[in-house]
Amino acid sequence: WIENMSRVLPKGQFLPVPLLCRVVFGAPVVVGPGEERRAFLQRARAELLALNPRPDRDD
């Protein structure tokens, strides 16, 4: 999760703006045996969103 991402790398830009941001790392997400692509992506997305330290915001 990258907090303040929308300000550090505005939509459509390729170079980051020199502002402070916070990066939160979670446990590795691996594909389970026989897990289908769609199920894995849904699970990976849920785990990523769970890392958001401020779920009331969408940074």
C-alpha cells in the first residue's frame, strides 16, 4: 500500500513528485494450488486493500 500515492504520482504522470509518502508491505501473496486466476486476483486485491492504514481514505 502506498499512502499519499495520488499526490506523489498524479494520474497520467510518469515521474513522481518529490513529496513524502508511506509504503506499507504485507505478506507475500502466492497462487494456491489449482487456484483460478480470477479468484487469486480478488484475494490479492482484498489483501492489498487490507493494508490501507486509513480505510476511510482512498490514497
